[in-house]
Amino acid sequence: MGGLEIKGHPNLMVGLDSPDDAGVYKLTDQIALVQTLDFLTPITDSPYEFGQIAAANSLSDVYAMGGEPITVMNIVCFPCCDLGEDVLAETLKGGCDKINESGAVLVGGHSVDDPEFKYGLSVTGTVHPDAVLTNSAAALGDAIILTKPVGTGIMSTAIKATLATTDNIRDAVAVMSLLNKTAASVMRQFNVNACTDVTGFGLAGHLLEMAKGSKKSITLFTRQVPLLPDVIDFANMGLVPAGAHKNREFFNSKTQIDSGVDRALGDLMFDPQTSGGLLISLNKKDAPACVERMKIQGQNAWIIGEITRESDTGFLSLI
């Protein structure tokens, strides 16, 4: 980070020199802290649902590092003169319900008067130092598992255009507000090599980050990627957010898209996600059992790709 004198520390296991989901600091031989924060602007008309989604999104980074959240603080920017206190109360209630579901404890927070409403969490979790997961240790022969369908960015665009149905909105909210708690719990029962969650860079972008960090080439089976209902139709209508186009352009030099992948499906692979699923890299012989165990626990999961070869710079093929 240019201009900043950032000091290292022997106990800092994951810091700013690694593009991971959270920082990790070793306290003892048995305990490391996982620390992260995130916040969002409203993406639904329901304050309660917005609170749930923002909280699930913030908690996800701890799960992606192999940890369990233990304490949480609220981050609130609220336009006091423009919105009523009931909006803030419902937002905080939605967040609190997700915090309670995660098993973490709300210990405080901070709020400021701001023209643009924002809400999120600062989250502290714990993990055994030997069980820390990063996005940079995927191995040859690994399969890639995804735990949520994609398409929330395009669906949000359809909602703003008043083209989404009530069912579309319900499905999108359910996906975004779902904690990655069960997925993380099951994943820890297997020898996972790498993990991250899917957010603003889109599915392809986060896979490419894993490929780059691991110095591997990844193949993404686009037709095996789960999609929100009707979202491919909205993509075909051109309801693709600017972020998807920016992601596609930014990652273009390290990405190859097979001619058999149509434009709409390709756009969905770069669609920026809010509170997306976990991307889990583990040996392909263990992947079916991991997926099956997740489904038994009520968590959907799909095998969507594989680690195919070594690559000094990282590469992603979409077929």
C-alpha cells in the first residue's frame, strides 16, 4: 500500500501482503485471531432483510479463512434527517438475528450521521493456527466446490428495473442472507487446501485470484455453475451491471472463454456478488463426499471446476 510504512510481526500469519478475505494473527500455539470488516449500502427495500444480508456478508470472511466468529461490532452510517429511526431499528434487528444465528456475540459498535446509509460488521473469529485457510494453496488434482448460486448482481439490476417478480426477489434475498456457517462447518471435516468467498470480483474473478495465489490454472465448467432462477433471462435482456463488465475487462488477460460459452452465461461468471458462497478447493476424490455431506446438513453445494496445471501467473479457462 503506497506511502504507508506497514510493520510486520512474527505472529501475523495473514496480512496486507496477501489478497485474502481477512487478517490472521497468532495468539498462542492453539489460537489465532481472524479479523475482518465490511459494510454495504441498501440492496433491498426491506430494512430487516438489508440487515440480514449485510451481516451475513461480513461474517462470511471469517468462515472463508476456516474460522468461527466469536465477537461482532456494528458499523452504521445513517442519514438521521432523511430516514426514520424505525428503519435503523429494523436494520439492526436483521443484523442481530444473523449474528445470533452465527453464534457470535454483539459487543458494541459505532455510528455516524451520513448522507448515505451503510451498515455492516467488524468481526473477530478464532481458528487453530494449523487450520488457517487461504486462497493461495490450491493443489493440482483439486476440485472446486461452490456453495451458493450466482446472479445476485444481475438480479439486483432487474429489481431496480422493476422486472423481477416477487419470487425472484425472495430467492435472491434468501441466497444473500444465508450464512456460510454450515458450509464452513462441513468443509472443516475435510482436508481443504484453499478457500475464499465470492463477492465483488464475481465467480471468475475470485477463482482467478485463487489461481494466481496458488500459481495454478483453473478450469471452470460454466454449465455446472448454479444460477438464480430466471437470472439467465435477465442477462440475455442486457440487465448486466457495470461491475460485471469491469470485472470481465480487468481479468481478461488471464482468462480464456471457450467459444461455446454464450455471452449471457459468460457475463454471469463475472457478475459481482453480494454475500456469495464459499469456493472450496480440495482433492477431487473427497469432493463428492463433501458435497453430499453438505446436502445432508441442508447446505446446497456443486462441483464447478478443477485445478488443471501449474501456472506462474495464474490462469482461468471457462468452458
